[in-house]
Amino acid sequence: SNIGCSIYNPNELNYILDCMHVDIIQAPLNIIDRRLIDSGWLARLKTNLVEVHTRSCFLQGLLLMSEYELPTMFNHSKLLFNKWHHFIKENNFTKLSACISYVKSIKNLDKILIGVQNTNQLKEIINSTTRKINLNDIEFMHSKNLKLIDPSRW
């Protein structure tokens, strides 16, 4: 009874919403990739009563990796990830809880979709504690570098 679509970039919404009415939009959103918010689309979608589901809160797992696990193709963002790991340690967060807490702190989101590879990961997510995250404290994580935030370019 609902029509929805999954997007990779908020710019796609200009075309989609000109062609058809949708009830649900699924889009990436995480500590690094804030295009849905920055573009103003999240607010516009909610104004038009479109349900918004977000995915990729772990940026395909990159935000959960240690400094040593980060693939070399992301060396261009090494400083950003060093700051991320420092923030996690200094603020006594786990990477998992910080990622989920960030997405949960965003107003106007209806659902958060999280992929897992096994039951242990699912249990870890279910048992993770989330606490309020100060959005100003993680402003440094914001990036518009498509080589980082767009997995189709990996």
C-alpha cells in the first residue's frame, strides 16, 4: 500500500519526486555522510509526510574499524579517522554506540536499518547502550568527500 525508493544521493530526489509520489525514502546517513540533512531534503520530506528510513549508519563498517584495519584506499581520510578514534576514547563511547547514538539523535527519522553478518553482531547491536551524543562534539567528522562517503566509488 506504500511506494518507496532507495537513494544513494539526495540529488536523486529532485528527479524522483518530479516523476512520482513516494511514501517512503531510504537513504544513507551517518556521522560522516550528512548529505540528507545538509541538502535540506530531510526536513522537506518530513514536511511532505514522507517516511524516512536511514541506512549505512556504520558507513559500510568503516566507522567500526580500528586504525589498523582501515583499507589503504582511505588513506586520504586517515586524519579524520584518527580524530574519530580519539573522540571515541576521550568520550568513553564504543564506535557502535556512537554511530547509533548519532543517528538516533537526528529528528525526523522514522526507521534505522542496520545490516549484520551474523547473530553475534545482531546481539551486540541490541545490547549496545546508547546515550546522548553532543552533535557539536562530532562536527569534525562531517565530510563531503565522495571518495569516502559514497560506497559506489570504492
